[in-house]
Amino acid sequence: MPKPDHVVTVDMSDRAEPADAALSRVVAGSGVARLWNAFSDPSGRYHAGHWQAEPGTLSVDYAESELCVLLEGRVRLTDATGTVEYGPGEAFVVAAGFRGTWESIGRVTKIYAILMPEGA
């Protein structure tokens, strides 16, 4: 039975694309990451898929808003106002305007849904 035209499976069956962080953003670790983008809308503003990163800390400045569902590893987000940590099975949103660090504790695999700002 064929699947519906407007339904996309979000999986890691396709070949991963490199998604390494720019060296200027790497605070600790290698910055090595991969992604399996399953969907991008016609406007290019909405994206969904899997992302995987090796342990390390990155400097981040979010222009986009991102829903994250952790499948593996732990994430620690820190900004000038505090720190929060998430683990496997937990979901969180990083809203546009977050500026701080993203620490991948162990290998991190997440499902993501990103909404880019208009005109990006």
C-alpha cells in the first residue's frame, strides 16, 4: 500500500550529511556532527529530521526556534540566566533569541523541528 503524499517518515535510513560546527563556535570537543534532514517545506523555513553530535560544547546564538526530542545522550544548555539539562526521552524548545552554550554530554542524538525566521 503506498503512503500518503503529504506524510514524511522521520528516520535515519538515508545517508547522513556532515553538520560539523564552525571552529569559531567550538568551546570544547571536536564539533563533529551529522544530520539526516527528512523534510524541508517549500519556503525553506521549516525543517525536521535527526541530528547527532559527538561530546563537546558549542557557543550558540539562536535566530531560529527549535523543538528537540532527545533519543541518546544528555544536553546542558547554559545562558546568562541559568542552566538546564535534558536526557533521553525528554523534549524541549530552544526559542529564538537564546544565546549561550550547548553542551553534548556523550554522543547526542535528537529529532529536531526547526522554524527559521522570515527572510533567513
